[in-house]
Amino acid sequence: MALEVEVTFQPEGKRVRVKLGETLLEAAKHVGADLTSICGGERTCGKCRVIVERERENAGSIMDVERKFLSSEEIAAGYRLACCTQLRGNLTVRIPEESRTGRQRLQVEGIETPVKLEPLINKYFLRLSKPSLQDPKADFEKLLEELQSQYGLNDLEISFDVLRRLPIILRDGEWKVTVTTWRNDTIIGVEPGDTTRRIFGYAVDIGTTKLAGYLLDLTTGKVVAVDSLMNPQIPYGEDVITRITYATKGVKEQKDLQQVIVNGVNQLLKGLLEKTDVNPEEVYEVVAVGNTAMHHLFLNICPKFLALSPYPPAIKRGLDVNAEKIGIQINPNGNVHVLPVIAGFVGADAVAVILATEMYKRDELCMALDIGTNTEVFLGNKDGIFACSCASGPALEGARIKYGMRAASGAIERVKIDLNTLDVNYWTIDNDKPHGICGSAMVDILAEMLKAGIIDVSGVMNRDLASDRLRSGKAGLEFVLVWREEAATKEDIVFTQNDIKEIILAKSAIHTGTMTLMRKKGIVEADIDILFIAGAFGSYIDPENARIIGMYPEVPLEKVKIVGNAAGTGARMALVSSAARNTTEEISKKVKYVELAAEPNFQSEFLNSYFLPYADLSRYPQTSELLKKLGRYPKRPPVYFPSKT
Amino acid sequence: MALEVEVTFQPEGKRVRVKLGETLLEAAKHVGADLTSICGGERTCGKCRVIVERERENAGSIMDVERKFLSSEEIAAGYRLACCTQLRGNLTVRIPEESRTGRQRLQVEGIETPVKLEPLINKYFLRLSKPSLQDPKADFEKLLEELQSQYGLNDLEISFDVLRRLPIILRDGEWKVTVTTWRNDTIIGVEPGDTTRRIFGYAVDIGTTKLAGYLLDLTTGKVVAVDSLMNPQIPYGEDVITRITYATKGVKEQKDLQQVIVNGVNQLLKGLLEKTDVNPEEVYEVVAVGNTAMHHLFLNICPKFLALSPYPPAIKRGLDVNAEKIGIQINPNGNVHVLPVIAGFVGADAVAVILATEMYKRDELCMALDIGTNTEVFLGNKDGIFACSCASGPALEGARIKYGMRAASGAIERVKIDLNTLDVNYWTIDNDKPHGICGSAMVDILAEMLKAGIIDVSGVMNRDLASDRLRSGKAGLEFVLVWREEAATKEDIVFTQNDIKEIILAKSAIHTGTMTLMRKKGIVEADIDILFIAGAFGSYIDPENARIIGMYPEVPLEKVKIVGNAAGTGARMALVSSAARNTTEEISKKVKYVELAAEPNFQSEFLNSYFLPYADLSRYPQTSELLKKLGRYPKRPPVYFPSKT
């Protein structure tokens, strides 16, 4: 038997016993400690900072890679990277605020799109006659006859576990029972008495970062409770590729990742049930959405090839799985429906967004953007929809940005730069002292810098600028957003030339997608009737600034419609309406996936998109006008690579 | 923690640790020792005799009930009833030959009824194209497209566990794979390479006493191995009512009985696989038949109400259950199909018999009898079939008969009495020294005694008979079949007046069924074109003697067709032919069950049937002729109760 050591994580006080020689990050995963790790233990992100308070000798020696991310003062103060700390004995560590993910802002609200209430779960109250020697009918066949004669339901199947107890249930209920059906073709429950008013369902959006859960009363279609939770897979890696890599290590690892997410989905539901006094047995169906990687990991389907070109999913169509089989703690005979996906990088959440925005049946030409580490772009209407996925990367989530962080307390979320004085106004989440910069502020920073002339249209800082905020740092020019006196970190919070490059890369990826789809569809920006902005991230971005930097195509602001967590909306619709659920299959089949990397103009388009807002400024007349007015319009036009046909 | 003691069962040498205070019978159940118990521990049958060899003090004191079944010599020799022996310490006991069931004659052969080979399991070999950026189709959808284009199969489902591994399997097989389908609508397997020639199925007849198993090659429809096994539920009670009573004690007990029978079904299969070098993964479907109690217990469906009037089953129709779900060790995604039942006492085995005899589609009017503790009677043809179940009781299996035993080695199976000298000729199974009398001999004994004038048509022994074989015993008159010098038991083997009564009761129950169905159908014996005799028991009964005592209706012997284990035949047919399987559902629906106890003439008919062969001798003209010739025809006609209409 391997020797074990005990680790305690403060301030949560979580304790866990792990094998000698495992890393602190692994220990944190085992116990579910709230510790960020963007790279998932690859030792490349430097975000899993912890403070070893005592028994430092049990933490092993400092690795070279740690010196890249930690200052010598920090090392002296006991800072370590959890991924580099191999346990040599019992240890107590503190997870500092900046390494925690727990207090992150999680958006659950989305547009409301009305649907007709026709859930797949129904209940029927029955009064049955007792069997007699003259009529010794089998219990199940008796039930079927009555369902036929009283409710016109024909030839239903029955869950095996219900059948097993059926004789007892019928007699316990003195032949008055309530039958629960799924799709009106399978009996998934029989219980004594009349319980027809108690039918609940659970819609859950499994995001890479967060879970959003909705408990619905299926007799009314109304939401009765809402909550959210950080995705407990985060310690295994912030982005999907890292998690897929982890899951691909072996059957156990794949199963572990499933277990973690299933636990999270259960934990979220538990909270919803406690709020509302609903019994888990009264929840009969779950509709889950998520990107294709979350979809595969949730169902324990081999995700390996999602990370390898050409990224084929294992399955596209929607799936129904017995709740007990995957360990979801609702009625054990209940059903878990996972919406269909479109492609390896356009998942069930995308289908849900298209359902919620009703793009698929609109006359208006719509574009929808769901921005994240991967950004999905949809373009079309009832006549057809194109979709693509853009590798916008984790910069907007804070990775690779010097002072980048998630949208948690203390994150700068909005920035305004005085065009004359270059003074910086900023706003933080929860009005805390600033810790770092989250994605919405990064968009602001780029737009404001461009308007203020701190950068030009190619994102290069103007080193001739007379301001003490612009200075040379270790790795080139940097702009001071917050002076150390105001910062929670007691350091100047700066935005570097490299940070600018990362954000432009992200916006270029997105813009390459929007331009490619517009070309496929044979339209230009002016043809777009509605620009839907879905997802938590898009809800906090200033649309005008996003347009100025060319993250959004240039459409009038009144055409921009922020729809919040539309994936959650779509999941709720598919939960309460069988018609909506059928529509998701049509969406999955009909949306035409465009593989950007396979497009002939992919590279030239990416280069065109690297400019702010775009190499062909005629596509951004309003922004051009603004830049001219401010004197920031480029003297020489950017290099533009026309598309080959 | 409860104290434990160790018990060793000889001659098998099986050891088990059980709680102090448990009985030897319970210990035997735990370890699966080969020990008969007809009453299942109710202390009423006296059959679970064991010999305590050492440490007799650890066996507790003799109970009063044991003195009823054991002589004082036996008690002195260490004999005990296992059900009465409470463990007070470690114990070694010997199970004597007569208490063992292991060497019993088990019939597996049945008629062969040809069917068209169209199994529900099929395999398809596929060559797939690799995905590319131009065609990044989902794995499952790619598979479906090829199944459609190469084999015309549309829109299949896939077992969730297969889907989980699908991406790996496709790539391991380098895009050349074999797909296994069930009903051509569900994919239950995908494996690398071409395995289309390896498809096996398992038909199993779960009898109350024995299991008969058949391994079939589903590519040819041929049986590749056959075997049988005692039903390992026997230590829980020989008859179904005792087992139902046990299962009704609680959820655990019900589950226990399922586990035991599932283990038996697995053990039987394991032997078949070893004989034939077939891998369990290559067995994709099981078809199981059994009476309704076995059906419920095998599936862990609450059997309680099968034992309570009006005896309704939980379900009639056939059931498909995932093999892994009930623990059957074939391919884990394989299917277990249990044929439909007709009523609480007319089970899936009856449906299989009707399928195998093809009664349901014949022009000829057929009667079929499947004799056992419950005897099923079927009467009809393509125009309709009536069925009933007769409580013939366990006498024919040896219970309640002084020297009764099962058809194991040493059982007298055939008897001939010299009509003049009253000398007895007998034949034993395996030509062993006689231990006792099994059911087929009991039928002979009654017929021979009647012909020899030892009994009259009401079964009463002729006490005036001058023969030293007829004598007064403890409980009235008895007839010596075997003198102690020849007997293995060193006791005279006798047949008592009470034994005669028990056998007449059994035959009366059966005859009441045949008469009732004939009346329902509006026919008489002469209208019967074929009399099918199904089941192991019927295979060994002399049809003429069965007719003489009125166990069979009087039809010419050439119309009697012994079909052996027709239930096994029916199971095999349903395994290899989907048409046959569909037919079983029709049979289950169309056969009209007659509840004898609810029939107005039930009691009078039972009284009529108590005579040898029957109170209305005009229904047995041939037998009457024989009795007249032998001078045994009754001087006064028996009392006959005409049926009310």
C-alpha cells in the first residue's frame, strides 16, 4: 500500500488524504478545493498559486518553472504553484483570493422565448378494478387497458424497475394510482394516490466554466428556481482541450471527469430542490446542453477525437439516457435528454441558442455570436443557417494576459480613458479594490486606446506618447491602468503590448468567422437585421467598443440584441415542449457547419482581421468616421488580402 | 458483530461460515450444497435428512417434529433434519444419497419443429471512409449512413455503452468494423474487423426443478451444445409456492432468489461455452421460458400475488431486458427475452409448448398436457385454444409419498405386477438398488394394482387379498413392492393406502382440467386428433397406464405424441426466428385461460375424477373393456355428478 499524506486547504478547511508524491493540484482535484488552474497541471499558466503556511519542507523544492511565475518575494513568503508542489508529508496551504474561482460572476438569465406547454412527462390518475377469479387479468395489462379507455393512450412500454414493484404499488394504492409517462409511450412511474400536480423538470446548461440550472414545474412550464455553480471540472483545466487531454489518459480519467461533472449537476439540483421543497423523485426529466466536449464528458463518451483534426463528434443527434445509469439524482427511472450537437466545436449549447433566438424560423437575416474560449458564429434565417467555431482562445478569460483574471470580485470590468489626459476610469466587480482585468474591460481598453491614440490600427503602442502611464516594462511597452496605491495587489496593474496582441488575436479569430460566414451566405454587414449576442461574456461587453475593435461586424447598435444565457433558454424550451425538442433535431441536421481551417481564404481573412477594426475599412464606415474625427484614421491604408474565389 | 460458526457439508466438502443460531438448511442454501428440501424449511416434508458425524453437541437438541420423520435408530446414528438443526458451534455433516438431488435424471431433448432462420441478432461488416476536414461527419452518423447505403438499414438506435467507445473502436479497426444489431433497429455492438460468422444465442428453460440450456449458432440455427442443471433455488423450496413465500419475506429475499437463479443460468451457460470454445461476448441474445413464478423470480418482479387468488401475473407480454442489468453473463449489451405468459399458473413455458407443437395453427384438434406439480392442459387448434392449470401437487415428484423420491439414481421408475402371483417386477434408474419410488412408477403401480384387483376403482385396497405383500402398517394397509433384502434402504419399500390417495388426488386434478376444457370446447375424447405429452415427467410415464388410471383422457395410443421438453424447443424457435417470437405474443393473447376454481362444475368434476379411471365409465370404453375382461369392472357403477349448465 502506498504511503499517504494529509493536505488541508485553507480558507475552506477542506482535508484530503492522497498518495505521497502526488501534487497539491491533484490533491485539490480530489477534494474539490476551489483552486484555479487554466492549463490543468501542464505547468504553463502559473495560475494555481498557493501559499504554504507551515511545514514547507513537506512541499519539496522550488522548480525552475515556478520562478517564471513567482517573484523572489513571493517565494520567500511561501508562494508555490500547486502543480509543481510534490507532497513529501502533511501540508497545510492557503489558496489566495486570486487563485480562487468561487466568487465569479455567473450569468443564468436569458431571454424568454414563449413555447406551447407540452412536456414529454405526463401524469394520469387511474381508478382500477380489483382482479377477480372471473377477471384475473395481469396487472400491467390491466393498467394498459385503463390508460387506453380513460386517456386514449395505446400500447405503452414500462420501465423494468417500475414493473418489478407494480403489483405492490397497485395494492398499496388500493387500485387508485398515478401513472407517469414519458413521451406518452413509456411508463416511468406508478405511485399510490393522485400526484398529478407534482411534475418537475430540470434544465441545465453545462458550460466549460459554469453550470446554470433551472428547476421547472412541468404542469405550468414556469421556472420555480434558478441557480448556478462553477464547473467543478475547472481544476482539471480551464479549457476544453486540457480536459479532453486529461480524459484521454485512460478509462479511469475519463470516468473521473464524468463523475465530477455529474456531481456538479447533482449539487446544483440539490440546491434548487432545497429552495422549493421539491423531492428528487418528483423530477422526471433533465434537459442538458453544453458544448460538444462537455456533452461527451458528461456522458462519458470518448472525447479524444474532438481534439484531433477534423474534430468529429462521436454522435450528433440528441440522446436519451436513463438518469440512474449516469448517476443523475432525479427519479431513478427519469430521463436525461442531451440536445443534439452540430459539430466537434459547435455543440448542444449552440443548438439551444438557435432554438431560443428562433433564427431558424425568422424572415429576418440574423447573426448570432456566443463568445468564449471558442466563439460560435451563426448566420442565417429560415432559409438556412451557417455555423462556425472560432478559436478565440482563453485570453478573454484572463489567460495569457499579464493581469488577466476571470469575472470575479475585484476584476476591472469596464475602462474609460480620457482622450486628452489619458487618465483611466475603471469599474470593478463588487466595487472591490482591483485585482486584475477581466475580458469585458480588455475590449474597452483596446477601443479606448485606439480612440486615444495610445495604439494604432495595427495595435502597436505609440512609444512617442508623453504619459507616465506608458512605459517600458520587462517585456516591452506597457500602459498603467491602476497605480499600485489603488490596487489590491500592491502592484501597478498594466496592460502590455503582448496583452494587446493576445486580444487582437482573439478578436481576429472571431472576425474571421463572421466574415467567412457572410461570404458563404453572399451578404454584407448591412444585410444583417439582428445581431444576437449570447452568453455571459457578451452580456458584459460594450457593443460599441466591440464594434470599434472589429470584434463585432459593423451593424447599427439598435440591431444588436443581447440575449444572455440563451443556451439555458433553449434547454428550458426543450424541457417543456416536445415540439421544441423535435426542432432541435432539425436544427442539428440543417445548420451547415463551416470548418474555417478548411476554407481557402482562412489565412488571408485572419490577417485582414488582425487590424482594428479590419483591413478593409470600408466595411466599417461608422468606425472609420469616428477614427477620422478623432484623427486616428490611418494615413496609409492597411494591407488587405482580397478573397480568392 | 454476530458470532460465526463453520459448517462443512460432505461428501462435497463445501464449507461455509454462518451466524451462530442459523439452521443447517440455511447454511446449505448459502453455500449451495446439494440438499433436497421440498417444503423449503417449513419443517413439513422431512426430506432434508443429514447425518451429523462429529461434534453432535453443536447441532442442538432434537426437535419433536424430527421424531415424526426419523426412527430412533436413525436418530441414534446421527440423522437430523437440516431445517431443525440450529448451529451452536462448528459442524461437519454428511448429506446421504437420498437427500441429494444432484444425480437426478434431467431431460433436455424435445421435438424438433423447423422454423425459418431469421434471428433478431445480425452482423454487418462495414468499410468506412476516414473523416476529413471536408467531411468531418460524426462517427455515429457516418456508421448509420453506411448501414443505410450498404445494407438498407434505416435509422438505428445504439446502445449507450457501445456509443461511448465507438470513436476508439472505429479507429482501432482502421475503419473496417462489424456492427451487431438487434431487431435491425438497435446497434448493440461494434467491433474491429470482420466477425460476421460469430453469432451465438442461448435458449434456457427455467423449470421449477431443472434448467435446460441450449447454445445455438445463430448463423446456422443449429444447436451446438446442450446441458442441464438442477434449479439452484431448490434449497429454498421444491415447489413454486414455497419459493414465492420465501421471496415475499422482503426485498432482500426476493433479490436473493433472483440471484440464485441467475447464477444457475450463468453456470449452465458457462459449461456450454467451455464445451464449444465460444466467448461470452459472442452470445448476444438469451430466450428464457419458465412458469410464471420462475418468470417473476428470474426477473426479480414481485411474485407475491401469484400465490394469492385470483393469482394475477404482474405482466403477460414478453419482456426484453438488458443482459447486464439482470446479471446474465453474455455480451453486456445483449438482450434477454422472456417469452410472454398466459396466466398466473400458465407461464412462458406453456406458450413455448404451444409454439413447439404448432397447436395454434393446426387443423387437427389437439390436447397437450405438461405434467408437474402444476399440470397445464391445452385444448384446441387454429380456431382457438383453451388452457388451464391443475394443482396436481408434488406427490408425483415424491413428496407426501412414504417412499417417494425424485427421478434420481436408485428410483424405481417402472413397475409390473403379476396378475396372478402379485409378484412385483421393477426397474430402477441407473439399475441401482432401489431407494424409493419416482412418479412414473407410481402411475404404473396404480394401474397394475387396479388390473390385479389389489385396489378397486375407488382406490381402496382389498384387505381380503391373500398375499403377504398386502399387510397392515402403522397408518393402515400397505403393499410391499420391494423386500428389504433387495432395497438399498434395508427396509421394505411399500406403497400405502395413503400414497394411493395422494396419486389419485393428483390424477383427479389433471383429469378435472381435461374434462373441463373438453366441455368448454364442446368436444369429447373421440374428437381429439393428437394428445401431446410434454415435459420430462410425461416422457417417462407409460401412456397406457396413465390412461387406465384416468390421468390421460382415453384416446387411442397412436394419437399420443410424446414431445419431451417442448418448452425448450419453443425457446429455441423463438431464439432463431423473429416470426416465431411474434407468434408467442399472439399465443399469449389468444389462448383463453380457464380458471378451474371459478368453474361451476369444478367440485363435482373433481369428485367424478376421483374414480379410476372416471366415474362415467362410458368415457373410457377401452379401459372398461379391459377391466371387464380382467373381472375388475365395478359391480355397482360409481357415483357420477352430471355437470350443471
